Amino acid sequence: MNVATDVMADVAVRLLTYGELAEALAIKRESARQLVIRKHWERRKGNDGKARIAVPLSALPDPSTRTFSGAGAEASLTPDGEASELRVRISELAASSLRTKLAEVEAELRVRTVELEVERQDATELRTKLAVRTVELEAKTIELATERQRSDELRQSVADWRAQAQSLALTIPSARRWRWKWWGKSSGAS
């Protein structure tokens, strides 16, 4: 970083390129350019051909409060760093708690999924048993209808035989009477 400091009109300034200003303020280069235009900060051309901006020191962050970049970017070196570290720790605890809760929910989901699969298998078995019982019931119904038909046929056959027996019985008693009469006549003669 170019550390040229001037005193202009009783204001301490630092001469920075657009890139250095963007890095110091942690903004994009184009945003730094727009900020220079908006604040009407003086621009000068440096020996290297790059524009140098006279940035008031009050507009730059204090170097003692610089933050580290990388894994501990949130941790600061100032007393405010304690609060920042506390925020980082709270964020880590919250993230850890959320990860733990997520793991618990995922475990519960796995258990519920297994239970659901068992219930599905049970339902499939019950459907299979119901289908078998339905087929057995239909077979028994057909068998019962066949037996009823056979029973009706047997009843009809019995009724036919009974009618035939009655018609024969009517003819036989008159022949028996004659035979008895004849038998009776011959037994009386001896």
C-alpha cells in the first residue's frame, strides 16, 4: 500500500490507488471509484501513470482494528474483537446445535422410513392373505352351490322314488289281499 500522507487544508490525507482504496475499505474497485466521485476527493496522477486519490484518514479504517482474512476473519484485535469473538462463538454454537438437531431429525426420519416400510410389508401380506381367503370363499361358495344343486336333485329323485313307491304300493296291497285270500283258502282246506 502506498503510504504517502499529505496535509491539505488542515486535513490529513493518504494517497491511494483505486485498488488500494477498494482493499482498505473492503469494497469492489468500481464501488471505490464511485465513492471518490461522490465524496469529491482529489485525484492526482502518479509517476506510474495510475490515479492517486487523496483520501482523508478519517474515511479509512484504523489499522489497529484490522481484521484477519481467512478462517478467523471475524476475530478482531481490538476490544471490540471480544464482542466479535463472542459473536463468532455464538454462531458456531448455533451452527453446532442446528447440525445436532438436523442429525436427530435425519435419524428420526430414517426410523420412520423403516417403520413405514415394515407397515407396507405388513399391508402387502394382509392383502395377499385377503386375496387367498377371497379365492377360498369363492371356491366354497361354488362348492356349496354345487352341493345344493345335488341336494335338490337328490330330493327330486327321492320324491320321484316315493311317488313310484306309492303307485306300486297301491297296486301291491290288492294283489296281497288276493294272495292272502287264496292262501287262506288253501290253508283252510288242509
